[in-house]
Amino acid sequence: MTLLAPYDGTELSRTAVQRATEFASYRDEPVVVLTVIPDDREFAIERDWIDNDESYDPTKVEDRFRAEIADVAPEATFRIERPDEPSAVAATTHDEIIRTIRTVATEIEPSVLFIGSDNAGRISAPPNSVGSPISTDADYDVHIVRTV
């Protein structure tokens, strides 16, 4: 089996990757760190990937995250996904990120998914948290990291 840890550059996602790596040593399972980088400048600004006056180059974000993961979890497999533009009228970049995480999870069949989210699993959660929708999936165990 495999351990999956989505990473978006936040401290909580970094801690989730660290916890997945620690857990992997007990379970002798590989870790896959998944980063989903949409081609959406506004999303990149919201996530503090770039400043408001900066141009958005997803490849630069990818390179930065790759270096960060190499520092935190050098043994992990780093996987980048670039979702398509939201396909339905109601779909958002956030929806596409959740869909992409679920697609990768279906493909690699992780034993545990490590999510860094201070909102996952709560009754009321903000619409920008991927943790809440992902934490309801019953195909794998979910480890929610809420503190750094």
C-alpha cells in the first residue's frame, strides 16, 4: 500500500507530509506527495503562492514545491497534477482540486490519506477547504492534521 499526502505549500500540509513520512517508517509503505497546481492566477494569489502584482507561472510554483518536499520528505515520490479548467458551470478550481485528489487516490489506492486542514471533519467548513470533502471518502483511512 501507499500513503498519500496532498501538499499546497501551507504549514499544515507540510506537517501532514512530515506525519506521513513518520508513519511510513512504521508501516514500511512508500509516501506519495501530491501537489495540484491549477492554471488559475486568482487561486494562486488566494493561496499566497504569488503576490498580487506578480505574474503566475505554474512551473515556478511546481519547482518551489518540489524543492520544499525534497527538504521535508526526500524519500517520498513527488507527483504534480494540473487539473483542467473547471468543466461545469458550478465547478470551481477548488472542485477540480478535490476531483484530482480523489482521482489520484483511486489510482494509487492509499492505505491512509494525510490531510493538513484546520477545518476538515467539522460540521461547518469553509468552501476553500479540500479536507472536509476528502475526509468523507470511505475508500481509505484519513489522518487529519490540524496543528503544526
